[in-house]
Amino acid sequence: MDSKLFPEGVQRCSFGKFLIWSCFILAFFLWGLYAAVLVLYNGIGTTGLDNYFGFGLWITFDLAVIALGAGAFFTGFLKYILKIKQLEKIINLTVIVGFICYSGAMLVLTLDIGQPGRAWFGYWHPNVHSMLTEVIFCITCYCTVLIIEYVPLILEQKQLNKVPFIHALAHNMHVNMALFAGLGTFLSTFHQGSLGGMYGVLIGRPYAFREGFFIWPWTFFLFVISAVGSGPVFTVLVCTFMEKLTGKKLVEYKVKALMGKIAGTMLTVYVFLKILDTWAWATGYLPSVGLTFDDMFYGVAYGKWMMFTEIVLCGVLPAIMLIVPSIRNKPALLYTAALLDCIGVTINRYVFTVQTIAFPAMPFDKWYVYYPNWVEWASSVMIVAYGFLVLSLSYRYLPVFPQERHLNYK
Amino acid sequence: MHMKEFKIKWGMVIDIDKCTGCGACMVACQVENNIAPMTKKDPYNYVQALTKDRDDADNKLRTLTWMNVYELSNGKSFPEHEVAYLPRPCMQCGNPACVPVCPVVATDKNEEGGIVSQIYPRCIGCRYCMAACPYHARYFNWWDPLWPEGMDKQLSPAVSPRPRGVVEKCNFCHTRYAKAKDQARENGEDPMNLAEGAYVPACAEICPSGAITFGDLNNPEHKVHELAKSPHAFRLLEKLGLHPQVYYMSKREWVRKQGDNYNAGDKH
Amino acid sequence: MGFDRRTFIQLSVGGTVGILFTPVLWKALDDVSIWTQNWPWIPRLKYGALEDQPAVSKLCDSGCAVKVRKVAGSAFGTEGNEDSPLSKGGICPICANAVQVMRNPNRVKGPMKKVGEAFEPITWEDAKSMVADKLAAAKGKVAFISGDQTGTANEVFSGFLAGIGSEDYLQMPCDMQAASRAYNGVMGGTGQVAYDLENSDFVLLAGADAMESWGPTVANQKAFAATHPTGEKPTAIYMLASPVQTRTASVVDAWIPVPEEGMATFLLGVAYHLIRAGKYAGAADFGSFRSMIMDAYAPGKVEAAIGVKGADTAALAKQLLAASDPIVVPGGTSVATATAAFAVNMLLGSLRKVSEFPKVIQSAMSTSERMSKDLLTWVNKGAAPAVAMVYEANPAYSLPDDFKAGFVVSFATEWDETAAKADLVLPNAFTFERFDDMQNPYGIGKQTYSVGVPVCRPTLDVMASTDFILDVAASMGINLGFDSFAEVIAAKAEAVGADFDEASGGQYEGSYSSARASVLGASVLSRAAAPVRGNGAVVLAPYSQLIVGSQNVATTPNAPCVISTNVLKGGTLVAMMCSATAKKIGVSDESKIKLSGGNGEAAALVKINEGVLPGAVAVPLGLGHTVGDEFSKGVGDNVYKILTVRSEAATGATVWTGSTVNVAKM
């Protein structure tokens, strides 16, 4: 019944089927919405956060999706600035994924701050020394950029595009896209870096703190590079997932492998620097404040296994898998590597967020273990569900994949 | 690290060998600073009534204890075991970890006296400062401040109750400082050179065992000036370089050793 | 319509600028920043003139001399009274929260009588005639239970009781009572034993948790502080002998682990060395005391009985002998322990006393007379008075055994277990709303008198119980010589010689004198000093912390977040024991256990604390209220109910030292 709205020359499932799928996703969304309402109405006391764990699942979720959403700016950079033409086959998807990640992160942040009504104070009373100020600036600005990048795609919807005004608007936005891609790259590099700096500057938190050079530029670049080392393959994973779900080929494998190669290169650089960083921290900084590497870990929740999983299993291994062409060119192995890569960067964001503050700096204090409660999980699930909805709608009605017609109905 | 220098530096020297851990300071702090008793029910919020109760004091990680007394143990077995109590107000660090991280300048260290301020109407509740403070001196206001019926008939005029969703902390009873300066001006004295005892926070004032000595660390006429230099004096986590304005002292070596980390030997 | 780049830029920039130039955005933002700090449910401050008014706060057992802090005439807090020898600027954690207790919705709002299972309001006039009728009908079978140790109010009540022909004036069990019965009873002295901590250079606290719950805690802490000046050499040595490393133990110079039931033995073990060193006391029974000590308290025997090594008692005795002004301070309700401590003090020549202040109501009991009667012995003998009146006490909660009476009148200020059980609840005015005084709080080193006047106007329909009783006495034709308690207080202050005025109260500081006892109590000690223990698996070592509350006052509103997780965790009381004990009974950290003994059981969480004597389990008193506000009701279990009451040999005192419990894992 809605077939007139589909992109040119493609087929979509029946409206009924789509409705059932949407309702299924909507159920998760509503569950999360209920949690979000509780948070806004009753306060953050409804969560599992406390005075020892002011940051928890939400901030981890934010940092992870921001890292994974980095595919958008980096692919945009490569396509529009470095003019790697091949990437235009997946650029729309990276923009949508980026938009979902960033807008989702902003929604979570609105829940996360105790006074959402004062969120704009970051602009009104900015502390230019705070990494978080930089993050607030760049994330909000970049989210706007992503909206600007996403809007023309919506305007290109078959029926909408028939309106001359909309057509002209979309065209004009397209013409200026390189400008926004550049702007996006600039903003993204900044806030990805600042997010790393956010932890690197925590002088009172030996798990995260780095001195001098190891804060700037080191922690900044670790975060930037780890983001660009995982964002592109996250887009690949999303794309592949959509292919499995729809049973269609959406992007040719060559492009995916290229994305894997780009991410793999970055990941290799990252893992090398990360190992150096960890070594310098463990042997240089920690002893200088009377601590040992072992002091930084506790039990299973904060055990060393996490660090090894992050750096070796989900760092070194996928890096090798992605840069070796023969491995990368096997779809199953590419996807495995991509998955490991994404898990690695998520663990990294988790330990920097939670383990950093779990370590009891005062010797007479003790480790506490943080468990997110259902409210935090549900509201995070809400964002995932929101992502699914946006993707589903975009896929159904917008010309996201330029190759789809060619690959499936030639 | 660049540190702002102040002519006046309010500080404490807390003699752990005198603190009995009775908790009078913690009670006095709550009364002075209008920290509401922790009550489970919120009579103004019907949604709350339908869902989970608010936290009561069983949840020690959700309290608002600007002044918090920690128990220290020497870790030995009976009968060599020893115990000590360590009251922990805000350290008012010389190089605070919390101030530079605040995105909205809701906390600052720029007033003569060196007290780290917290501007509650400005705070957005992001809790980055809490993540930054290794002393856990910062507290988040998880629930609205509600007193049992009638108990809020007269609150302390020192400071307004803070709404939920902001970060709070000890400010050395800053209103008392302002009042002491006003008093000095009224008496024709120099408000920048207050006599010992003219300005004392509630915790130091009430302490029955005199464990807390308060004064201007820079003023040679104040006791803390000398006490801070005692060979038995130490600061918490000095190696991290936060330069707290709160000093502790103990003749017991094991107590002093718990003021910092020594697991990697003593090199710095 | 042409739509080129220029139009596009004009549209986007123009739109943005346009929005920024309307007041909508700015007004909205401004409003938001105002709303977010002024929600209607957040109380606003009221400002006005500030003032401090001296008062007495009789919430804690010994009472605190405070100043009530007011703004615009309305109280909001308390602070120490620098001018009072009891306070010197400090306050205990209970009295630090006194104003919040005064405003607690748990206050009894007016006189109530029980009808069926519920309470109904009644007027004060009706209450008076009802009480008068009940008392007249009781024909002298009337008891009065008082938890007030220091007040002249006791004179009003005991004088009245004498007027209606009863002698059953009963004090709640307290350390003061044990000391009084030891000194005035066993040893034949007169007056109240005094401990001049301020001027002593060696203080042995024998079970007295002086800096947390024993005696005038604030004055004790101040004395400790004065002898331990920050940053300087201490001028006195403090030692604590106790089964648990209490808070006092955290600051004293040495902690000697001694079981509570073995405290008398321990002290006599110290006396052994003192006598061996040639110490002598001018008492009639010194000879028999000496031979008893030499026979039964030689180091080997003491070690066998209580596990304290001879070398330790010898070293301690040496320090006592070397000190110029040593003092031994007994704690607990055991008369034997108090007697033993006083005997040691006599050997050291340091037993001191303060004289009682003169009575103003002639038919009233003196302090030592008040202290002579043992409440639990009276209860367990099956006393069943027709009327029992309870003042400043909560016996239904804090007596290990229940008391029975035909008609119970409770003068509670707040709803508590006793009030809930009572037939008539006649709310006493709060300590800041009435005249009250403190005469020689037990433990003080010199004669001390503090008077407090009402500094807060009552907001509830309450009445000072003293005035109530004076009115009832008048209606029954009993002449106590005064029409109001204000007059009693004025007369008392004059008799004491205090500088008193009706607006700000007053105080008096006297001195101590050397105590003279006729005997050392050898005949009593020879039968009473040996440790007696129950048959359960572990010995209970109950301890008190003011932050948890007292016998009479439940946990105050701001206290719960101060209470340590070593005392109460997740609403369950914590039983502390050393690892040896835990191993022996097969439990570990965080084990849930049930302690059963006395008249009940208590659920507890195990916490390993190496500062507890092996074989003992340290448990906090003051939790587990069944009536009260949300800060105390249903929080933890009541340890008083698992204590085993026994009568001490020879002294007849009710004690619960050596109570044992059985432990079951839950």
C-alpha cells in the first residue's frame, strides 16, 4: 500500500510485515521510554548509579556509540576530502549510522545529567579548560552537521523530491556537502580526542591519568584513532546485518573490504600506540604515585582479563585479520574481525569509564562493583530500538544504497 | 602544574589520634547545611509512590555526607589489631582535580581563602567532578531534599536546600566565613586577617574531642600553620599532587602509611 | 520559484538570526534556569535575627549543655556551650540533632488515653483527674520509673510518691546506679564518686567506654583532648580494658582486651600487684581484702579466669604506681566491678567524690536513695503495682525483662514502645520547652550544676511532667511546697548557689573532696568478683554508640547515614567477632546468623573485626525499635532482648555481663 513511497526500482516487504517488525521494535522502545520517563520524573536515583559510580552504563554507552559512529565522519572525510570514489556506495549508510549514534548519545546524555533543563549551560557558562565543554560543543555541533547531512537524503525520497522547492534544497545541500564533511571531520577529531582527554586529565584517578605528553596529544589520538579504527567496520557490520535481514545485497563486498582495510590500518596504529601507552603507564607513572600494575585490578569485575581481551583478543588479533588481504577478503573472517574490533573499543570505553572510578585511590577505601540496573539498560535499549526504527524507515523509503538496484535486479 | 596562590589558605589539621569517630561532626554538618534526613517516601511525587522507594541511609553510596568518617584498621589479627577514625571533609585542594573538569564553571577556586566553591544553581549534574575526585568528597543529590513533616519548619539560614540533580560538597561552611568577615568589618578589624577562632566550620566547632584544628595555613598566628609542618602531619594521597588544604596527623606510623599508596616503594 | 545558493543561505541564516532575535528563546531559557532551582516542594529559607540561647539538652544519658541556635526566634540547631564545664563547646551526636528531634513528627501531640487498642485525645484537666483517681484507688501500690539521672524533677516525683505512700521509686539500670550502690552501699561512703579526668595523669577505663557512651562523654572527651594537645606531648596516659575495641579504644594509648564479666577479677588482679608493692588503704577490712587478693587473685589465677597475662597486669600496676594522679574508672551495671575499681582507687589514694546538692523538696529521695533500688530485681520478684508512671525512660524497650502494672502512665515526648503500651500518654514538654537541670552528671570530676530554662515555645499540646505532677499533688492534697517546677528550679539554684536567671538559666561549679569509705568490700568481692558466664556458644559483648541512640532516645533523624556498616548493614544489625571466633562457630564475613538468648533472638550479619576478644560477639545496643519513626522503627534487632539477666552474687545487683547466646546460620 505504501509502494509509491519506495525508492526507485526496488522491492520492499509488505506493509503488514513491516508493521509487525516495527511494532516488535517499538515494544523495546516503549519499555525504554518508560524507564526514561522515570528517570526524568523521579530523578537519577532510579538508576544503579551512586556516589562512587557517577558514570556508568550510560556514559560507556555514549562513548561506545560515539566511537562506533565515527564511520560517518571518517568515511565522509575520505570520500569528500580525499575523494575516494568507491566509498560513495556506503556513505549514506555511514551518515545514517552516525546520525543514530550521535543523536542517541545526546538523548542518553539528557537523561544522564541531573538537571536536563540546564543542559545549555555548557554554552552559556563554558569552562574552556574542561574537556567536557569541548565535548559538549563538538557533539552538539557535529550532531547538527549529521542532521544536515541526513536531511538531503530524506529530501531525495521519491515523492518528496517531486516538489521543486525540496528538490532545489536537496540539490543545494548536496553541493555544499564537502563543506559539511570537512566541518564534521574537524569537529569529530576534536571531540573524539577530548573524550580521551576527559579521562587522561583525571589527576586523581591513577587508572586513567597520563602525564604531560601522554595526555596531549597521546590520549587524544588514542581515542581518535581507536574510533576511526572501529567506526568503519561497525558500518560494515550494520550493512551486513541489513543484508541478512532483507536477503538482498546492498553494498558490494569490495567496498566492505576496503572499509575493513581502512579500519584495520588505523587499528594497527592504535594498538601499537595503546601498548606503548599501557607500558609507559604501568612502569613509569604508576610507580611514581606508589602504585603497581596489579593494584589497578580487582576480582573478576575489574580483572586483568578485561585488559588482555581488549588489547590482544580484540585489538592485536582483529588488526592482523584486517590488514592481511587474504583474511580480510573472506567475508566470515572480515565480519569476525570487525566484531572483535567493535567489542575491543567498547571494552576500552567501559574500563576508562568504570574501572577508572572503581579503583579506590585512598588505601583505606575499598573496591565496589557497579551493576547497572534495569532503568539504565532499558533506556540504552531504547536508543538501540530507536536506531533500528530510523534504519528501517530509511531503508524502506529512502534511496540509501545506490548499488541496491544494480546488485539485485540487474 | 600551575597553582593559584592565595594570601589566605583556610585549612584543617585533623588529629586522628584524637578522633573517636563519634559522628557529631557529621550530624552538625547536616544541620548546618540543610541536608535532609534520608526518607523513603516522597509525598509530592505520585509516580514515585507507584514505583521504587527512595533510598534510605542503608545505601551508604547514596548519602550526602559532606563530612564522612572512615574507619581505618591496621589489618593485624587479635590482639595486635588497632583501629582509627579519619574524618574526611572536602580537601579544598590547591590543585583541585574537580575544578578544571567542570564544563560549566559550577565549581571554582578563585576566592581568597582557597575554598573550592560549588555553585548549585549552575551545576548541571554531569558528575564529571565526582569522577575526578579521588577523595569521594563530592556527592550527588539523588533525591529531592524532603524533611519529615514539620522538621523543615525552620532550616539553617546558612544555605538553601539544593534541588535533586546537582553535585554538592563541603565548603568549610562558607557562610560562616562571610559572616566572620562582616563581623570583622563591623568591629573595624581587617577581614583579611581574622583572628584564630573567628571563623570555624560547624564540624570543627562541635567536635567534642578537639580533633579538628581549623585556621589559616598561611597565618603564623594560627595553630594550623605550625601543626601542618609537624613530622606527624601528612595529607591524603599527596603523591597525586592535588595539594589538599586538609592535613592529618597521627603518631601511629600505620595510620600515616594509609594516607598514601606505598605499594611500589617510595620513589617519586 | 528560483532557489539558488543565495536563497538557501539567506533562508538558513535569516531563520537562525530571526529566532535569536525573538524573546521566545531567551525568555524560555531564563525561566528554565529559575525553575530548576525553585521547585515548589523544596523548602525556602526564612531569614531573621540570629541568636544563641543556653539550654540543657537532656536527650543523652548524662545530658549536654548546649546553646540553641535560632533564626527569627525559631530554633534550627544546637551548638556547644563554651562556658559550661560539661560542654566546653562540644556536643554529643544525639544532642547535635536535638532540634530535629524536637520537630520530629513522631512527637506525641497531646495527652492521649487508650481506648481498646487505640489512643484517643483527652484534655489535660481530664488526665489530671484520671491520674488522681487511679492513684487514690491504688492505695500506695504505685511505682515510678525514672530514666532521668540528674534532674531535680526526681525530687518532685519521689516526694510525690512518698506523699501517696509508696517507696517504689525506681531508676533505670545505669552505671551511676552501680557506682552508687558500690560506694554508698557496699563500701559505706557518702556522696557520689567523682573522676577527675582533667587532672589525672593516668586513666584506666575499666569497661567504661568514656569517649563514646559512658558518663558525660563530651566532658570526658574534652578532658582527653586537654591532656592530649594536638601536636604536643600528651600529659596523661589513657588505657581501656574492654572486650571490644570501641571508639574509645581508637584513641587511647593502649587497649587491654578483658571480658566484661571478668572486669572485677582483672581489677583485683591489678590490686594484687599494688598490694605487693606495699600499697595500703585505711579501711576496716584491709586485712581480709589483702588476704583475699593474695589467695585468689595471684597472676596465674587471674590469667586462668579471664585470660589476661600476669605480666600485663604487673606492667599496668607499675604504670599506676608511677603516675602521680592515677584513676580507675569502672563501667557497666556490675556493683562488684565498681567496688573493685574503687578499692583500687583507694589503694592508689585517688578515690574522690562530689557531695550531693541539698534537696529542696524535703520528702524527696536523695540521689543515693534513688539509686539504691534495683528495678529488675523488683520486676523479677513479681511486682505488680496498680499504677506505674514512666518518665524519660523506655523500659518496654530497654529492659531485658518485661514489667507489669495495672495502669501505665507514660510521660514520653515521642512515641516509643512504653508509650504504645501505656494506658495514658501525657507528653512531657521537650527538653528545650521546659525548665530542667543537671546535678552532678555521673562521671564528672567536680560538683557541677546546670539549669536550663524553656527556650522554645511548645508547638504541641504538651506539658512539663513535673508541673503535671505538682498539679495532681495539689489536687490530692499533697503539699510538696511548690506550685510550679519553675519555683522548684529557682529554689534549687539558690540552694546550690548557682547564678541563675529566668531568661538564660545558670550554672555552678564546685569541687571534689577526698572520698572516705569504711570498707573495701572484701566480703562482697570474695563472692561477687569471679566471672560468671552463661552456657551459650559465645559471650555477648554489647556496646553503645550515641549515634545509634541511647536507652531512652532512638536513632535521631540525621544519624542513620552516620551509622557505620560495622554496626548496621542493609537494615540488619552487625555482629562483630574476630576470625578465631568466626572459625570456631563456622561463620565468615557477611554470614547471616541468628543469635538466641535471654528472652529472644536477633538476626545479624557477621563482620570480622580483629578488635573483639576471642569467644565474644560484639553487638550494638539501641537498634530494633518496634515503635517510632522511620529512622529507628524496624531497623535491626533489639539486643536488650537477648541479654540474660542474673542477680550478682552478694550484691544482688541485676547484671547481664557474661550473657551468652547460641548462634545459628540463617
